[in-house]
Amino acid sequence: MKSLQRIARLSFYLALFAGFVGFGVWQSRSWWEQAIAPPVSLEATQKKNSSTATTKVIKIAPGTPAQQIGQQLESAGLIRSATAWKLWARWLKWKDSSGDFKSGTYELSPTQPMTAIAEKIWQGDVMTLTFTIPEGWSIKRMAEEFESKGFFKAEEFIKAASQIPKSQYPWLPDGIPHLEGFLFPDTYQLLRDDVTPQAVLKQMLTRFQEVALPLYQQSQKPNKLSLLEWVTLASIVEKESVIPSERYIIAGIFARRLQEGMTLGADPTVEYGLGITQTPDQPLTFAQVKTPNPYNTYINPGLPPTPIASPGLASLKAALNPQKTEYLYFVARYDGSHVFSRTLAEHEAAQNAIHNERAQKRQSQSPR
């Protein structure tokens, strides 16, 4: 009888202990789920007139311990518990002893669970800035864009672009005064902690090296143009071409004029040399076209000393493989298209027709 009583008491205590353990496990699990949950629900951020910020920018300095990162995130309202962060950091380190949290600037959201934020910092998924440089932009135009975006001052970029990194990019032509033409137009991402002219230039030169340079090096035709001449011609084609179907014709006209020893007579080179931009209502004047400068291809035969803009891939291809053509002249219609002519007389007639059409349009639009 006594042995049965002892067994009953033991069973009772075992059941009680199991209950305490189970309750403790339940409590621990409940705490953990609550600790790693997002501090802010996604629904709260979607409410009208909600003042809750959906993202916050956090900078983690190099060498910051995991525990301090957790405290920083908790203070910023991005995680619920620095203690839970510490435990999770130990778990990550146990899984990957060679890994660690990465320094940098992060864009984090309080609507994310703690584990997702930890993964982002562990992987070093730092904040980036995206910028796009369209085809046909000059260094000056790029500099203005970077300053308007708050990246850095325009003059800082222009100054940096006048320093030629031949040691890093030995294919760059000798003696060029700046990097005009070799900054490949594209969309780029820049690390938020490395927003400098040098970082931008490195990305753009590397893209030219990867995308444009092989075209020239692998061309099946014997290259009569040097690398500098090729990019310079392509930059003029870029500035003159709007409609893709005309690009190779325009390249062909310039190639033919070069071959025959004629001046190119390209308006964009005059604009570049004078630092101006003509418009349909304010075209280049006779005096401007006759103003001497190294980039005036109405006065100087051959190509200008450097490119006048960053040519895109299409213009680079056109300059490398210009279309054989009977045309020697072309004039813009101001709608993107051009009138092509074989002789100077045809060209002058086309110029007059376009001028008269433009004058009639202005007259019809003027108030009476």
C-alpha cells in the first residue's frame, strides 16, 4: 500500500514538473515570438494620415559589437528587444563562425521582423543610390545633375574628370585633357557611404571597358580610326541623331566627309566649343558658326580634339560601321528627323524650306 502511495506521489510530482516545464516552454516561446515580431504592423503604416515612418536610415560604424547594434536598433524603434537580438546574433555566429554583421548605412523598416533585419545587416545589404546618365550627356551636364541630386558639387566632378587614371585604365588615349566620351551612359547603383566623384567615374569607366571597348577591339574591319577618333565621331553621331533609323546614315555622311577631306559642319561641336545650346527658335548665328575654337567643325577640318559627349552603344556601333551613302549633307527638321541631300544646292534648298516652314508656324502661333 505504501509503495502505491509513493508511486502516486512521484507521478504527481512528475506531472507537476512537466507542467512547469511545459508552461516555461510556452512562456519562452510566447516571449520569443513577441520579441522578434515587427514593432509596427504593416496595417498601421497603410492607414490614412499615418505618421508612422515606413523606413529609417541607420548607420553602423565599423567594429560595432553585435550587442551595441541591437541596442541601437531598439532605440530607433526597429526591433522590440535587444536581448532577443543578442540571442539571435549568437545563433547566427554558431551557424556561420566566419560571418558577422557588416558596417554601413542601411534603410530598415519597423514593419520587418527582427530576423529579417538581422539577415540584411549580416549580409551587408547596405543602402544604395541609383542614378541614370542618358546618352549624349557631357561631363558638364552630368556634374549639374549630380549637384542637383545632392551627391557632390558640380566643380568637384569636373575636376575629378580631368584627372586621367591611366594606371587603372591603360587603354585610355594618351594626352586627353579629360574623360569626356569615355563615361558610359547607363543606370548605376552607388553605395550610400561612397558617394564621391571618384566612385562614379570608376563605375562609368569600368562599364565602358566592359561594354564599349570590346566593340572596338573585336571589330572585323580594319580600324582606320584610333580609339579616341572612334569615340569622338560616335559622340557627334549621338548628338546629331534622334531617330534610330537615321543613325547609320548620319555616321556614313560624316565618314564620307572625313574621307573626302571636307569639314564635318556639325552644329553640336560648335555648341560644345562655345558652351551654348541652340534651340529651334534660337539657332546658331552666322557669327557663332564663324567663331574660331578647336571644336568648330565648320572651320577646322577633321574631328575635334576630344569627344563632345558620352555616346551610347548604338552610336558607337554606327561610327564603327557607317552606312555607305550618296548623301553629303543633312539638316534637322526640328521634329527629330532630317532631310538628306546629295549636293550643296539641294542642301541649301532644304534649309530654306525648313526655315520658311518654321517662320510660318511661329507666325500662326503668335497672338493677333
